[in-house]
Amino acid sequence: MAFSRDGRTLATAISDNTVRLWEVTKGRSRATFNGHTNAVNAVAFSPDGHTLATGSDDQNARLWDVRTGRTRITLTGHTGPVHSVSFSPDGRTLATGSNDQTVRLWDVRTGQARATLAGHTGPVWPVAFSPDGRTLASASDDRTVWLWDTSLPEPGAAIRAVCQNVGRDLTQDERAAFLPGLSAGQVCP
């Protein structure tokens, strides 16, 4: 469960595949969000309070518009239940932890996966950003806590780093995977 930043609303994850928003001062349900197809495990409000993130046994995370109760984006890619969700302090990135032993970072605006962080050897449960947003902590059934550097390079810098490390231009398959829409021409200098 999670409180909104102003403390007036409480979001609860429910095993009946729904999320409920509660008016704290009145103690009554204000809205029910439907869309997950299995139990909801985790909820988190964005720093601005306009978006609610949820994680579910249906292997998806969702971003909801708090005002309308509609799904804005469904985040797909995990291959196991999603146990945890956490917004970065600036609200631009969502971290998810899963039974598939990975942590994923998502662009909140587009819903695109920004990174998959692998290293745990058991299901990942809680994930939490540091106050400056540069470090993400994740804990797992493997009895470890990992601290991840979440400052990702700009796309141009990342491509230059890949080119430098592999010592060649990208193959056609690599281009299709990493640079959709740029199917021809030299990428590496």
C-alpha cells in the first residue's frame, strides 16, 4: 500500500486483481482500478501524485491516471510476477522488481524499458531509489542487496561506448534491436 504525497489518499493492492484508492479522512473507498489479470502485489504514487504504478502476478506493471482510473501504459517484459514498483525522485523512471530475478527501469513517459538489471539469483522483492535518484537498491530471496548505478548515458554516448568496446560497426540485427528506424548507414565512427 502507499499514501499519496499529500496524505489524503491511500492506494491498496488487492488479491482480487484490483487496486483501490481510499479517502483517508473519511475511511471510504473512492475508486477501484481494474485491468490486471492476477493479484496485484505493489503500488506506488509518482512524486507529483498524478500517476499510480502497480505490479502484479500477471507479470506486468501498469501506470494509471489517478484522476480517471484508466491505464496509461502497460509495462510488459518481465517473465515472472512483479513484486515491487518504485518511482525515481524526479518521477521520470519507474523501477520494477520481479520473480524473474531482474530489476527493470522504465521510462514513465513512453513506457519503454530503459534497462534490465540482472545479477540476483532469486526473486527480487523490494526496490527503492536513493533520494538523489542515482542509486537503486534491490533485495532478493538470494539473501543479497544490490546497489545499482541508475545514471544512464545519453543514447549518442551509449552508442559511442558500444562502438569503442566492440571495435566495429553494428550488425544489421544489432541495428534493428538498438536503433529501430535506422536500418542503413554507418553507426560507429
